[in-house]
Amino acid sequence: MKSPFMYGKIASGETFTDRETEQRRLSHNFTSRLNTVLISPRRWGKSSLVAKTGFHLERKRKNIRFCYLDLFNVRSEQEFYDYFVQQILRTSSSHWEEQLESAKRLLKRIAPKFSFGVDPQQDFSVSFDWEEVKRKPEEILNLPEMIGRQKKIQIVVCIDEFQNISFFENPVAFQKKLRAQWQHHKLSTYCLYGSKRHLMTELFENKSMPFYKFGDVVFLDKISEEYWVTFIVKQFRKTRKSISEKIARRIAQQMENHPYFVQQLAHTAWTQTTKICTQKELQESLDTLLIQHAILFQREVDNLTNSQINFLKALCSGVEQFSSIKNLRQYDMGSSGNVNRIKESLVNKEIIDITEHKIDFLDPLFKTWFSTVYSKK
Ligand SMILES: Nc1ncnc2c1ncn2[C@@H]1O[C@H](COP(=O)(O)OP(=O)(O)OP(=O)(O)O)[C@@H](O)[C@H]1O
Ligand SMILES: [Mg+2]
């Protein structure tokens, strides 16, 4: 039987839960043509939320289309333009002949070159003379708006891992070009999202940056415990297995309501269970996950300095005032200046997340492993 839990892919259909308020907020933004900036740590559900909202809106309204780009592997401005055009054309029409026609008509000043595979429907791409694009990037950046006007559709351009543009050669100059064009768009709407909180907030909340006040900034939360309890109980029941609310709650609590890890632990518990999932099956599942990840976690710790490890020990023990004289001494963390450097490097290594209210491990499984291993030392 197929597991009713899913992790590592976009959550959709019955594996998607909650997020009603966020879906409403995004839908409202998209239909009001308000740009959106969505920020959360890794694997909290940004891509799933945008995909779900897009799926519903496309079904409800004929004149709205979603275009998805993921900048995960995009490393230069030039690559960005090629990819942007390709995805916008694909969104505008499912027929390659029509895409070709739009590209010829709308991009003629930058001399597009076309290439076709054996099956052009699957394998049709456009590339450009880079010198031409550098002179007239607006031709490309205005493509969603031009197509939208001609076809009387609204294209919502969703760009995942947007913070990656910070690694392009002249990031601020590039952002200026995007903003200069996109701010005039009346039809096209932009949803920009990413997981590196500090890079994303720098792009959108720093007054001196081009994307300052570009749109509604949404900080995505985890999914609340009550939703997880109902979801886990329901998914077990659907597959003729059972779990009590109490044990389901422990799954959510163990993984601190983190969407990816709650689904992963629930999946493992479901696999371990023949009929009823009790504390025994839950504990076995957690042990299985810890064993599976031990080598990876050990490697992660091998890359840390002693004072970084000491900082994590303090964090596990519930310390909040890292720079107090008592804690600096007890955990051997050097000076308070050193604590700031430790925090910065642990954030960059994506081990901890620092918000206004607190500092926490990003990965609740790593936290469990770390506190088990280091409480013995
Ligand atoms: N609404 C949801 N309901 C249930 N599970 C969810 C939901 N959203 C996310 N998840 C779980 O979290 C996992 C990660 O979701 P997703 O890929 O959407 O996150 P992300 O924030 O885009 O991650 P990344 O930063 O790695 O791109 C999913 O595979 C799924 O297991
Ligand atoms: Mg994602």
C-alpha cells in the first residue's frame, strides 16, 4: 500500500494540509495584481503553497496563468534571461508554433535564435545574442506584460530561490533592471520566494535596495500542531491503520511542527505500523531516522569548531543569554564578539535560524541527534 505521507516533493492534493489563511492572502494578492514576497526557512512549504494557490486560481479563472521558475541552478544574468523567456513562452501557449510566433514578434530587436529537437513540442528553445540583451534587457523583462496584453491574460510569474540573484556578477545593477521594468507592469504579477531569510530580507527590506517595498512580504509559519494531529490521524485511518490523537501529537511535537520532518516521521511510523501505531512504533521510527542520518550529522559536526559546538550545546540546554559572563564561561564560548561570529557562521551553514523572538535549530532531527549525543559528553 502506498504511504499517505509525503516528503521531499511538493505537497498537493490529500498530502496538503492547512495554509487556508495563507492561500487566501496569496490569492487575494494575485487577483488584485499585488506582488508578493514569500520567505521561510527551507522545507516549510513555500513551493507547495504557491503551487496549490496557483492550481486553484487557474481552475477558477480562465484569464490567469502561472509561470514557475526556480533559480536554484541559475548562476548568471544571461542564464536567467534565457530561462525566463523559455518559461514565459511555455506558459503563454502549449503549442510550440505559437510560442515561436510570439518570440519572433515580441523579441525581434534582440535577434532571438531558435533551436528544435526531433519533437519540437518537447524540445524547442530560444537563445539570444548576449550583447544585444545587455543593451535591451527590457525586451525580455516586459515579455509577460506584452503577451498578457495580446492574449488578454494575467501571467503570475513565480520565482523560487530568488535570493540566488545575489550571486550574479552585478546583483544590484541587475535588480535595478528588473525593478525598473516590473514596476510598470499592470497585468503581470510577481511572486518571489526564497529560503535564505537573511538574503531575502536584505533584498526586500533594506531601504537602499531596488526591491525595497516591491510587494506584500509574507513570512510563512510552520503548520500548527492541531492541523497535524487531525491530518496524521486521518491519513492513518484512510489506509486502514490507526493512531491515537496522543501519539499523533507526539509526532508533531517531536518534529516541532516542521512540515517536512513531521511528514517524514509520520511516514516512517506508518511504515513501521501493521495495524496500530503506539509509542513503541513511534520510538522505533525515530531511532530508525536517527540511525539513517547519523553519518550525515556526524559529518556536519566534524565541520564545526569547538566553540560552535559549545554554542549548540548551550542552545540545547535552553540558554537564551549567550553573552552573559556566566554562560560564556560555562560553555567556553570566548567573548561576546565571538558569540556573534559563531551565530553568523551557524546561520550561513544553515544550522540555526535567528528570528526576532528566538534562536533555534533549523532541523529538528539534527537537534534530537545532537542533544542525545552531546548530553552524554
Ligand atoms: N501544506 C502542507 N501540508 C502538508 N505537508 C506540507 C505542506 N507544505 C509542505 N509540506 C511538507 O514539507 C515538505 C517541503 O515542502 P516544500 O518543498 O513546499 O517547501 P519549501 O519551503 O519550498 O522548501 P525549499 O526551501 O527546500 O524549497 C513537503 O515535501 C511536505 O512533506
Ligand atoms: Mg521550494
